[in-house]
Amino acid sequence: MADNKMITIRDYMSAPAVIKKMQEMFQTPGAIQQFSTAVVSISGADPLLQNAEPRSLFNACLTAASLNLPINKNLGFAHIIGFKNNRKGGIVEAQFLMGARGYKELAQRSGRYKVINQGDVRKGELVGRNRLTGEIDFNWVEDDDERQKLPVVGYFSYFQLDNGFTSTFYMSKQQVTEHAQKYSQSFKSNYGPWKDNFDAMALKTVSKLNISKNGPMSIEMQKAVNVDQAVIKDDGTPEYIDGETVQTDDDRKARIQAAAEAKAAEMKRAEHVPAAVDTVAEVTDEELEKLGEGKKS
């Protein structure tokens, strides 16, 4: 195989297979141009992503687009993170990472969530929990100025469904830290959103776990949970780098995946959505070699 280090993301997106994929995914030339500009912008603004294997970067960005989530990291819907994969000789790959606002957005789209919220918990606000019922009691400090002076001790996620069902999920700051140390490559590397905005990533963690454990999950939500914290392969399947997808039992995880695949197959058969939407562009080794040769000339 040719040396992919010579191929930039611009080169990669000029390959016929990639152009065809973008044409299938996006309806207009303007939308293609907007997506291409966003991908190049993300790559140029991040030192690691500048050197990322272009296939992984494109696939990660395309995954965000398939979920209709912006990939501007400042918005908090989704992140594209570069990291050195020592299991592959230290090459830099791009990892897709959901944000707290992304999970909230997908929950709202489903129409099932009447209320959904997440936030921090300050010292003295956690009263206790009933281990039998799972209920958690808080005593909130109403004065915002006084509250800001108190240290953060934890994070909560809360939702109420259209049928009245409610769920509250809480993790202490220490539990979130231990969770991130165990599962997140970006946390371990001291680089990326965990370092830049710990609170936002903590809120994403409690939101994801609450929804995946206790809430109804639309097809979009199932896909988001499935691809979160993963490098996306050419066939659209995730390769998990962080060691965690959903912290549920294996049977639930299998049911989620099976249901998503069955629904996608049904939609394709009914021609409600193009089959190409759920797949990722595959560029052959020969095409990559031609791109590399073009770069040399």
C-alpha cells in the first residue's frame, strides 16, 4: 500500500469514490462544499488532525453529518479528536466523539422527551439517595452568586418522557474522573475536550449513561451511542479505541445493535432513505496510490 502520510484531506476528498459518496449523502453542490470546507477547517485548526490519516478524518466527519450534527467543537454537539494509535504503529487517527448537546438534540428530535436537562451539583446540594427506589434528593442553592462560590462535587442528568416517566442519574466528580481515566484516550493523553472543558464532558457522560440505561432510544440515538468514542471504518462500523460503548449489559447492547440494523435494512428496502446514507466511502489502495503519485508530481 502507498504511503498515506503524503495524502492530505483535500487530496482524499478529490478521489472519485469520495466525491460520489458526498454526492449521495448531500443533496446539493452547496451542501457538499459546506461539508468539505468544514472538514478542511477542522483539520487545519488542530495540530494532530493535520497529520491524521485522512480516511478516518473523513469518515468521522461524515458520521456527524449523517446524524445532522455540526462538527464545530465550540458548539458542543460533536467532536472530532486526533490521537496516536500505538496499536497501529503510532499513526494519527480521527475519533468521533458525541457531545452533551448532541445527545440532548437527538433526544428532542425523537419527540419522546418532554423535559431533558443536565447540570453540575455543588457542595451541600446532594442530600441523599434511596437505593431501593433509585430516587435522589437535592437541596439546590437558589442564589446563583452564592452557588458559584461553592465547589462542584458531581453532575446530574434528568429527563421526563411524554408518558410521565422520569429518570435522574448522578455521578460524583470523582466517579466521572475515574470513568474518564478508564475509558477515554483523550483524557489519558491530557489532550482534547476533557482537558479543554471537563464540565462539558462530564455532562455528556451522565447524559449518555442516563439515556442509554433508562430512556427510549430512537434509531439516530442508537447510532450515536454505537459510534461514540470510535474510529469509523470504511464500511461504517465503529472501531472502539476507548474501550467503552454503552455501559449496559451485553444483551441490551446486542438488542440495540440488532434493532438498529434491522430498522436500517427495512428502511432501505422501502427506499425511504438511500442505502448509501448508512455507509462510508471506501477508497481502494490503488486510488490512494494514485493520489500519492499526484502529490509527488
